[in-house]
Amino acid sequence: MEPNATTQPTGNKVVILVNPKAGAVSADDRVARLVDLLKKQRLDATVYHDLSPVAAEANRLHAAGELRALVAVGGDGTAAELVNRTQPGVPLTLLPAGNENLLARHFGLGPSPEECCQTLVAGQEIRLDAGQAGDRIFLLMLSCGFDANVVHALHTVRTGHINSASYLSPLLNTLQHYNYPELRVHWSDDGGEPVASDDVRWLFAFNLPCYGAGLQIAPEADAGDGLLDVCTFRNGGLLHWLLYAAAVLTGTHRQLADFAQRRCRRIRLTAEKPVPYQLDGDPGGFLPVQVDVLPGRLTLLVPKTASVTNPT
């Protein structure tokens, strides 16, 4: 199936993974309601709270032609983790239970069990690109710089459910201590060995036009074009942080002389020290890293009414 092409779901087995740490509150009541609704539709649902057995079961059922969908009950990180653990072609949908739920929001996947059941019964499967950083697949975006440092700082101390307020202390600490190290970006437009390069302090690589708090950094990013939309800011320091933040909030960042945007199939990021990067809002690792596009890697089950061509 080509990227952005659609097909109808088949199979009568639904596998549900509940991330017990996702979001600010438990989703157990909504999951129980979903299971009851699916039974009425003669769909056989099994609920798991552990990634390893759920991935193995989803792979097995998909290979046997029995899997209707794997349901991620959590946020964007939960969805990405399941894609990393399952075979290409395993259909995924979401009952959003995270803090941002960017992927679910982008494709109109609502938080109610009734909406999720309707998607499972009468939705459409679409094939989308994914990204890969090192050996990790991401669905939305990668970033390296200030915000990635905040993400790493939060997850260093995280023990359970988090909400937007959980980011306040890591944000303030990063504002005080982050020194904006230089990042070397090596570009490849055709997927070959990266040759062109640039030196920046911030980098965002978008597969889809999704970022926290609804910020629109690359609103035209399309997960069906086989490319990443890579956005960079050249300078560091608190004053530039304030300038860039204001420009992004007002949608004027493209007018800045030290902002650049480029579409490419592969980038390699290096730095003189191990600078952190984040994937879909979760820690990804530390530079150096190579980032590639994986055309058609994600099979997503979305509502029948959802647009399959960049529904921003």
C-alpha cells in the first residue's frame, strides 16, 4: 500500500495496551467501557499492561490475518514504543490518554471509548512514513537542543503520571543552566551519504506538523512525501530563546535571518559533546545520531471521516 492510501480493517481480534504511567489520571474505566462496546460488535478484545507480551501477540495475530488493530492507550510515546516493537503493517490506533496526544489529535482520534469503538468497527487504514533515529522509530518529530534537554531532565526524575505542570521545574532549570552547544547538521536530499553541513543551536525534524502546545513550526510537514521537514535556529543564549519563542508563537519565525528550513531524506547530527535529543516527546539518546525516513512504515487506523493528506 502506498503512503496515504487507504484500506478497510479486517480481522476480529483487538489487542489493547494500557500504559499505566501515561497522562495525569488512570484510563482503566474508559478501557473497560471500550471492551464492553467491542464485545457488542462481536470483536474479541484482550487488554495488556506490559509491552513485551502485547507486541508479541499483535505480531502473531497480524501474521495470521486475525488482528483488526492494536490499540495504544496512552500518549505519543506509547504509540511510538508499540511501533518499535511490532512488525511493519501491524495496524495501530489510539485511545488517547497522554498529556499532548498529538498524533491522535492530528487524525481526529477522540478520547471517548465510543469514538475508539467506531474507528475500530468502521474506520480506514492509512499508510504513513515514520522516522528513524539510530535504531529507534519515531512518528511525529525529533528535536535536539533546549527542548530536548527539558524532556531529558523531566524523565530523569519521573516516577508516575505527569501533566503540563510537571515540565515547569525542568524548564526553569534548563533556562538557568543550558549553554546551547553547537550542533553540526549533515544533510542528504536523496538518502545517500550526507555531505552538505551547517552549524546550528536548535534543530527540529518533522515527519508530521505536530509539536507540543499546538506550536506550528513546520505546518506543511507531510508523512506521505518520503521527506523530513528540518527546521533550525542558528544562535543560542537566553535572548535568542526569547526571540525564537515569540516568533514561533506569532508564526513569524520564517522571517528570521537565522532560521532555515529544508526537506531531506537523511540527516546526521554531531556535536563535540553528547547533546541530548528527544523523539515524540520522550528521551531519544545523545548525539551523534543519524536520522532517516522510513516510507510507509506506520499503518494507522483512523476515523472514516479523517483526511489522509495532512489534515492540519
